[in-house]
Amino acid sequence: MRKLDIRTALVTGASAGLGAEFARQLAARGSGLILVARRKERLEALAAELSGRHGVPVEVLAADLLTPAGVAQAEARAASCARLDLLVNNAGAGTPAAFVKTDPDYLRGMVQVHAAVSVSLARAALPGMIARGRGYVINVASMAAFSPLSGPVYSANKAFLVAFSVNLQGELAGTGVRVQALCPGMTHTEFHDVIKMDTSGIPRFMWMDAPDVVRASLTALGRGRLICIPGWQNRLIAVPERCAPTAWVIRRLASLPYFRRKADV
């Protein structure tokens, strides 16, 4: 297992959820931080908490990654940080509504923040990491990457991040840089409240806490695991979803009216 010696980490979507938890666990390990999100007040509160508790340098970058200016800010900082050892592409968005009922601009924004921004920031950060011969990229995907039940745009974005990570790691072999696609399942964060998703029917055993997900990700990163699926329950589900014969059955079931009722127009 490689010891994770991360001098500075840049985390997007750092104002809440998994992004904030990555920041907390990395700060506890002694890593400096560059926190990126739209909500400046939240970022500043988190920065004060972490620098005060752990004595690490924490930089706040309030940037809207749905805008060209915000992406350019984040790109410039990722490219210019000479001590950047970890990029966590965590910013994201979702919707419980059917594709045809969701505002087109919102759908385009989902593609932008999940896929385009992750590509742009990786492209900005990697030249420096390669030159230094060290570094990590974590692309926060989801179990939705393997599922036909999580919405076409959200699932496609997450599947893109998995494929992007796998192929990027192949290209980076021998450079000292590692890539991980983190694929959590249902996780206790404010994400589901923000998108107004009804989670009442999801069994309790399917849920994980954010600290456990992040801990699993960082452990897997040190072990060189390319795709990290935290939790036994998620790994159990991932097997039939990723196996061709059972995946076909799941896709057929997913097309039944019971599962597709929200797509009615």
C-alpha cells in the first residue's frame, strides 16, 4: 500500500456532503486544502474550522462551475499550485424528475458540472503532477453509473466518470499519478433533500455515512484500487449490474411501467 502523503488537495463541491467530508479527513491527515464551491460563506466557515482544528493552510475559492469564469478560476488554481497532490472532482447535481419534465438548461448544467468540469480540471492539474512524478485524481462517480434506474442524464454522467477514470489511468501508467472512480451508493448527505428526492422507500441497510465513504475512498486510493465501491451492500448490487446476463435482466425490469411511472407525460 502506498502511503498517502498529500501536501495540498483541491476539492470541488466542498461546501457540503462528500466534498466537505473529504476536506475534513484530508485536513486531519495534515493536507493543505483548496476548497471550491459557490457558497462562499459555507466555505469560509469550513476553512476556519479546519485550519483552527488541524493547523493546516486552507484556501477558499468561491467559483460557480456552471459558468466559464468559474471554471477558468478553478483551472488556473489547479494548474498553478506547485504542491497539488490530489484533485477531488466532487461537484455535482441531480434531479428526481423524469428527463422530459426537467428544464433543458438544468440538464445541460448537469452534464457541465459532472463531465466537462471534471475533464477540464484534470487537464489543468495533471501536467504539474506528471512533472513532479506524484499525484492523485478522484472522480466522484456513483453506483448510478451501473444502474438503469437512476435517471438517464445522471447515470450517463456517472458512467462517463468511470470510463474517463479507467482510460485516463491507462494513459498515466508509469507517471506516478493514480486515478480513482469513487462509486458510492445511498449516502447520508443533504444531496437528496436539495433535489427533493423521496428516499422513504429505501431500506435502512442500503445507506452509508459520508465519513465511511470517504475513508473507504482514501484507503482504496493508497492501495491503488481504480474503482472504489464502498460498502458490502453496494458491492453486492454492483456484481449483477456489471455482469452482462444479469444486467440485461435488470434493464428489462427497469423498463416496466412500475419503475418508469415518473416518466409519464
